[in-house]
Amino acid sequence: MATSTHVTRLFGGPGSGKTTALLDRVDEMLDDGVDVDDILVVSYTRAAAAEVRERLGERLDRSPKSLRSNVCTMHAKAYELLNLSRGDVVGETHKEAFCEDYGIEFEDENKSSRRRSARSTTLGNKIIATSQWLQRTERDVAEWYDVPFKWDEEEVRLPPEIDDNAQTGNKYTPTWPSDDDRLDIPEAIRAWRSYKGDEGVVGFADMLERVKQRSLVPSVDHLVIDEFQDITTLQYGVYDEWKPHVESVLIAGDDDQVVYAWQGADPNLLLDEDVDDDVVLPNSYRLPSRILNVVNTQISHIEKRQDKDLKPRKEGGSVEAVPSPSMLDLVRNVRMTVDQDGDGSVMCLFRARYQMFQFMDEFIGEGIPFTALTDQRMWTDRLQGYVDAIEALDEDDPIDGLQARRLGEMLADSAFGTGERDDYFDAFEALEDAEGVEDLTDLEVAPEFVDEHAPFAPGPRSAADMLTRVSNFQERSVDAYFSGDYRGTDPNRVRVGTIHSAKGREADHVFVATDLTEKVVEQMAASVEDPEAVPGEEAFTKRSDPIPTMTDNERRVFYVGMSRARERLVLLEDLVDGAPTLPIDVLLYNEPVEKSLEDILSDAQRQGAELKVD
């Protein structure tokens, strides 16, 4: 055990190069003679860990795969410390089996690929997710109703303090009339946990609990944790267990960019940590001055925060505010942006997944390929390989081995004529072996090969009709692509998702819909000490619309969305049908103001500039 641990805290605002600074720190340790195997870099998500591995691998001239034990998520390290195998971890089959035995509905998000929702809202899914949330936040099962989900009051028994049907007892042991057949959530959560024990499997939160309880510590001398602002109470407990056993710790994050509060993230864990040194990165390599001024105004209403005082990437940029647009208006704006800015990237961000689907329903017919940040069953790499193969074969050009594989994977069975899909792949593997290539993209596959083994492979007109194992959105996207004017467009030019899914990403043009969800409004209204003291409202309730104020959590979420923009930020007020409206003046000033949108943005520019001067 280390006798003393030196803790450094690194604050990095949007686009400040926090990951680069983190890797520079690792480089310094390596230059000082520290072996890379004595360093552990922990990232919050698998995608972030993969990015760090890739960049560190380039610096060290090593394969990213060889760094998996050194750069990973905390859950991945727990998996390693516990010496688990894949069969020890809860899978979708376990969840499905439990829910079937318990008599509640469950949806495996990896099945039913043509369904709209990738993350189900069934009771079974909610109960399992709630159990995990309680563990992450280290709460008692009795606090289940605090989870940021919306429960159907006709399906579940509400807590006794708000349920008139509850009889004598307390919140730990409430009782209901015998004819009340609604589901008892605490009972279901305990049943799920018992099921995991009986089956001998663990979930992600279970792993961290066991590491903490058993005091399992990684064999490293230096610990680096990225995105520290997003760690949960449970993860902090693991970190606190590890810290005394290492020589140095670097925690990096931005308290203004907490987007996982609903999972238990608490910015105070970063702000209140006892450290030896503080480093605040001074420059934003993403935001121009006009956008930076507006986002500074927006986030300044949070009282407890670390001031970053970022310098802009350049002077200029633009911020626009659009009142009450339709989804069609947004679609036309995106299309115009793609046409006018030849290389510019676009990102459309929404507060919730269902809201982005409203946009996609309108947008998908434009023929512009796009990537969905939240739902990976949209325009995927597999789909792109298929489309590239169809386009090449239509010109009687050869395709590469990867495209040939994607073609075989995604074609309907009828495309193979009297043969079988397996025959196609047997012939393909024989060709691969004969050519002796290691990378499939280096393998050239002649059109004659496809004609022989998939004689009814489609041309562009029928490419969508011959797809298999795809979502409805994918099928419609391919159809629109081949019938439209945007062939060859990079699908990453236009990205659509929730604000949460945009974390760590950027685009030249960013459209942010300010609408909230009913559940978010309900949580905000419940957190206000005096609902009748909210400006412009007799009383702020979950039914208030437009929304008259914001909480710090929501302010941080929108700060993340707005700060993705490199050149142009477009704020869309009252865009989503049926969603509670968050006015742009409330977004920027935390209360309604009697000013035009033009004056609101102008004042935000001025206030943001003054904040930097101060």
C-alpha cells in the first residue's frame, strides 16, 4: 500500500483537449521511467475507453488490443479482478427467463430488429434497470420510486405515502387490499436479485459491489480516471478503495458536463474531492467566440461550479433561435445545410429518443444517409458495406472482400436462387484462402462471383426490398438513398441522437431542440422548494407548459448539447409535438423575460463576453 497518494484534478471544458492532456500526462510518466503496465486509465464508457486505447496505442506504437487491461471501464477492470467469464455475467436470456417466470413483460433489445425502440419500456426492463440504479446510487429498495422512470400507476403499486390504496404499515412493509393486483415493485426487485444469486450470475453493479466489499485492487502504481464527473456513488466507493494503494491519481472531468445524473452521477464528487493540485485547461479548440459566449451565459446560473474561463477557438461563429418550427422546417434546414456547406457536418440533438424519431420520420425520405448516435440500428457499417457493394455491382465494378461479406449477410434468401447463403459464404471463404489476404478490404471480388453465387442480387431500385435482418428505418433509408440525389454522401455528415449520446462529439452545425419530457418536468417541479415562487407561474407543476425554470441537472445537459457546435448553433423552441416546451429565454436566463429572441441572443452574447472578462 502506498504511504501517501498524490492526487491531481484536471478540469477541461468543451473542446479543451482534456483527453489529449490526459494522454500527455501518461507520456510524462512513461518518460520518467514508469512502465505502461503500472498505469491504469479508467474511462466512463466503452467507446471512450476504445478512443483512449487507440490514441495511446498510436503514441506507443502498440496495438490498441494489447492495452485493454491498461485502458478500460471500471466495470471491465472489475470483471478482470473478479476473474469472471462470460457465463458469469447476466445476459438477456437471464432477464427474459426471470420475467417469464415472474409473469411480467420483457423485451430483448437485440431482437425484433424492425421495432422502433431499441430500449424497451416494459415493466420487466424497468424493474431490472431500477435495481441497477438503486445499486449505483447505493440506495435502499424502498427508494425505488425516485428512479427517473415514468411508472404506469395502473400497473404498479405506488409508495404508501402517495397511494390511497395502501393500508397500515410503512414504506418498507406496506400492505394493499387483497384485490389489488398491481405489481409490487420492491418485491419484484428482490425477486430479481434472488434469481441472480440462484443462477450464480452478476450484473455490472454487482461486480463493483463485490470489488469494493472484497477490497480487490488493481496491481498498478498510477491511476487515471477520465470523465470523473459522471461516476456514480458506487463507482466513487471503488475509487476510494483503490486510491490509497497507488502512488498518484489523476482525475479529469468537467462538472458542467454531467449528463448521467439519472444514473447516479454527482458533480460534487469531482468538485469536493481532496486534491494536491488543480489544473484548468485554458483553451477551447472547438467553440468560436459567439457560441462560447452563449453557452457561458447558459451555464453561469449554476452556483456551485468550477470556472473554466475558456478562450475561444476563433472569433465569430453564429447562434440562431427558431421559434415554433415544424419538423419539416428542420428537415429543410438540414438539407439546405448539407447542400450549401459541402464538407460541413450536421448534428440534430433531442432531449429524448422518442423525439428524435419524430424528426427521422420526416427526414428519412430525403435520401441523405445519416448515423443515429443513440440507436445503432440505423445507418450502420454493415448497411454502408451493402450499399457500396450494390453501387459498384451496378457499374459492373469489382467489390472488396468486406463489401462482399456484407452483401451476403444482408441479402434476402431469394437472392441466392437455387443455392443457399451458406454456399455463397463457402465459395467466398475459398476465394479468401486462395488469395491469402489478411485484410478483407484488400481482397478483390469480381461481379461474376456474385452473379454465380447470388444470381438474383438486386440493383439500386430493389436494394431495399432485398434486405434482411434490418430495421424498418434502415429499409426506408436505403430506398430513399437510391431514389434520391445524395449517393456517395458520408453517413457521418448528418448525425441524429439525444444530447446524452452526443457527449464527446462535435459538428460544424448543431441543431438543439429545447423541448423536455413529461418525466423531466415532473422531476424539476418536485425539486423546486417553493413552486409558487417560480416567476411567471401560480405554481410550477409537472403539467406546466411552457416550462418557467430549470434545474442544475437540466442546465448541464443542455450545456453539453449546445457546446458541440464548431461553427453554428441553432436552438429550436417548441419543435416536438406533444412535448413540454422549454423557452429559449428560460434556457439562457433561468426565467421568462419580456424580450424578443433577437434581443435574448444579443444579451447572451454580451453577458457571456463579460463573464470571460470578469
